Amino acid sequence: MAVNLRELRQRRIFEFVMAYAAAGWAVLEVIDQVSDRGVVPGIVYRVALTLFLCGFPGALIVSWFHGAKGAQKAPTIEKVLLGLVVLLAAGAGVMVARSGAAASARTNHAVVLKPNEDPRRVAVLYFTAEGGGDQAKLLATGLTESLIDELSTVKALSVVSRNGSELFRHQRPSLDSIGRVLKVGTLVDGRVAVADKRVRVTVSMIDAKDGSQFDSKVFNSKLADIFDLQDSLSVQVADFLRQKVGQEMGKIELRRTTHNVKAWELLQKASLAEEQSAQALARHDVGAASEELLLADSVLAQAEAADPTWVEPVVRRGWLAYRQCRLTGLNRPQYQKWIGTGLVYADSALARVPQDPSALGLKGTLLYLKFALNLYDDSGEADQALAEAETLLRQSGTPFAESVLSHLLMRDGETAQAKIAALSSYDGDPFLKSANLTLWRLITASWDLGDEQETKRWCDEGLRRFPDYYRFHLCQVMWYALPNVPPDVPRAWREMRRSVELSPPQDTLVDEKEGLQYMAMALVRAHLPDSARAVAVRGRASPQIDPLRNIAQLEAITRGWLGDWSEAVQLMGLYFSANPGVRAAYKQWAIAGKSYWYQEGLNKQPGFRAMLGMK
């Protein structure tokens, strides 16, 4: 032992290791400082720390073979050992880099901000009344307090209490001073005007750092019961604010994922084109909407070229392809084209960041869409794509991915699981990025389960939050088709027509046919069989309008309720011919003695059983 200790001292191992530790620590401190200032990504520090720790065995090896005085040669064993250390360090560095990228993706590039820089920290200033006397003043106060309460239920937001807002109710210093006192990044201010039985509410969102307004919106409503009115307006205003805060947070988070100024500016230019596309679609100008998306894609291509390491432009291009799909109605060749384009971008993004949630959701969505539209030539390939889509959507975990997953599970007959996925999506979407779609999933899942109360609950919730979204008027018609719901035929017709008026222009015709089929079901419930048959016939759609023959399946429900079983079986045959993969699922349900509540009795029909290959 004494000899070994003496030999260790002679080789100066302690001095070598301490020198290595001191030099390495100094380098880490420099990297830590530039990382904190955003000069280099935070992952660089974690990789450097890993390499530093892995280097200790190398320092020991070098000190052992070269620590003694005098010149020493490097024996083969030293070279082999140092080679192993290098391989270990390289492998560990790659693992840390990949896990860091995945963690960054999973947390959606979470950032820590100062209070007055964080748009999620919100203070609602008391709204002012402009015309309308005491009624306007009462509404302004009630709306402010209702809005504070509504926003306070959103876990992702930190909202100043009424007491905090009360401090500046009657006397206001500069807006940036209010932001500093309340320690918020977003101020919400508003004006309420009442005239001619109309209410006009103007809401402004203000950057608390400098008092500048970064967005505003005007809400108009009929003058009604003061409490109902303030509740309704508070929800609409709160949803607008949540969406805008989400957009601001998205910009902040994205800004930290690239250090290339040109690429960032190009991405903002592409975002503007996307907004203009949405505005064109709202005007029912589908051609202009598509052109704006093409412009956004070309600008994103420039951003990708400016910063080849940045995954965001690639993912965005994939989602633009998905949006182009949705502009084509049910044009299958166009879907095939754009889905293929989107999958190329999804694969490219995942090659760069394998666990990027948006890229995972993009690929899962496109694979499922291709399956749902029967665009696979081989059934085995289709089944494989469906399984991969479900896996990717689960891995993504974004609210939109969970909403799509809900649709996938519903198609597979897993209605309860589909509703759970939709609830998870809704709860995990504080900035309402896909809340309208998720609410629709909750409605359809509840309807498939025959749950009157839940269907009504989510339908009313959707109409309250998104009064101009056509599906939340359609679901009012669907509700009257449920058992034990007293029919209101005039209202059902009004809601059906309103849903068609609000329908996207590329889908208006098929949506009208769908609405007529649900209207026919409501007429059956109202004990008007002849009218139900006539409306069902009016609601029929050709394969060009409805290539998936979903309208035929809906009419089959009405025919079954009316006892027109031969027509019902024939219509289900049309549905199966367009969706061959669904036939196997129906056969499994028939063997198990299961069926949807609205198709009870179908499994007993000889013609239907023969269609399924059963006796």
C-alpha cells in the first residue's frame, strides 16, 4: 500500500485532476453565462457538463501514464483506454442532446419571464361607461367583475383579484405604472356603450411594459337581462383574451428557438399571410384563402433556408398543407396531393427533432386523415397507418392531437375512450387553440352514447363560446333527435338553416345535406313520419358531394326508426362500399350483440347480416 501511495504521489495524479477540474469549471461558467443570456441554447450547457464529467476518467489515465517527471511515451493500452473514454463521452453527449431536445419539445419551449414581460399575468381594469346612464355603468362594473372571475378559472393565467383592480378604478396613473404595481404583463381595458337597445363593448389588450395597445375587439349584443348579458359577454371577451394571450406566449416561446433574425422575421411574415388566409375564408373567398397559404409556404421556405437547424418553419409548412386539404371540400385527389406534401414535411421535422409534439401531431393527423378518406390502396397498409397514427397522436399530447385521437377512437367504436380523450384535450387547452373542434368531439361522443344531458351541456357550451361556429347550431338539431327530448320543430328548422349559413363555403352543400338528415330524425321524434321521409330524400347526396357516403349512413338511421328496413340496409351497403374497413368493425359488434343506440334492430335484419357475411 505504501508503495502504491508513493507511486501515486510521484505521478502527480491529484495535481492533474485538480487542474482539469479547475479548467473545466471555468469553461462551464462561461457557457452558463452565455446560455443564460440566450446567446446559445440551454442544451449546450448540459452537453458541456456531460462531456466535462465524462472527461475525469481521461484525466486520470493521462496523469497515470504522463504524470511522472521526464518524457513518457504513450503505450497502446493508454490509447485504447482514451479511445473508450472518447466514445463514452460522445455517446453520453448525444443522449443528453437528444433528451434535452425532447424535453424542450414536450414542455413547448417553456420559458421563465419577468412579471411585466409575461402576458399570462393579467389585470382587468374596471371598464368605463360611455352613454347609457346608470344601466351602462352597472353593466360595465358587472362585466369587469365577471371577466375577472371567468379568467381566474384558467390555470395557465395569473389574474389580479378584484381588490387589485379596485386600486385604479377611480384614479389611474400611466398604464406602465399600473403594470409595475400589479406585476403583470397584460392589462385589459374596455368601454361599454348602451343605445337603442344595443350594447357595444370595446375591449383593448395592453402591453404593461410600455402601455402600448397590441390588440382590440368590439362586441355587439342586444340589450337583454343585465345578468344574462354580462355572463354571455364575459365568456366571449374572456375567450378572445385567452386566444390572444396564447398567441403572444407562442411568439415569445418561438423567439427563443432561433437566433437567426432573418428567419424569425420571415416566420412573422408567413404568420401574417396565414391570418389573411383566415380572413379571406371568413369572406367565403376560398381561392384567395388558398393563395395566401401558398404565399405563407413560400415565405416559410425562405425561413427554413435562413436557419436550416430550426424545425418550426418545416412543421408550419406541414400544417399549411393540412389546411390546404380542408379548403378542397371532399376532393379526394387534392387530399391525396396535400396529405403527401404534409407527410414529407412531418418526416423532415421529426428527423431533426424526433419528439417535437407538433410534428408528431402533424404526422398522426395526416396518416389518420388518409385512412379515414380511404386513400390507401392496400388494406394492410391502411391498418398499419391507423395504428401508427394512434401512437403518434398519443405521443404528441397536444390539445389538437388529442382531439383528432378522439375522432379516431370514435370511429373504432371506442366512444367512452373518445370522450375521455376529448375531455383531456379541452382541459389542456387554456388558450383555446382547438377548443371548438374538441367541443364538437364531446358533443358527438355524448350523442353516440345517447346521453341527452351531456349532449345538451356541451352543445350549449359550444354555442356560448363560439356563437358563429356552424356545428354548434347543428347540434341543437341533433339534440332533438335523441330519445326523451321534447321536439321543437320550428326551432330545429331555424338552427338547421343557421348552421348552413355559417358553414365554410367549400363544405356548405354537404353540410346542408347532413343537417337535413338530422332534421329528418327530429321529425321522426315529433311523430311526423311522412315529413321525415320527405326531408330524408331531400337530404340525399351524390358520391361527388359525399364520397364517403356518411349522409347515406345518417339516412339509414331515420329509415330504421321508421321501420323502412330494406331502405336502411341498402343505404348501409352504400356506406360500406365507400368505407370497406368499417364493415369488419360492424361484424365484430354484431357477433358481440352490440350496436349504437340509434341503430338498434339493424343487426337482426337478414339482409344486413348477409352483407356482413353472417347467417
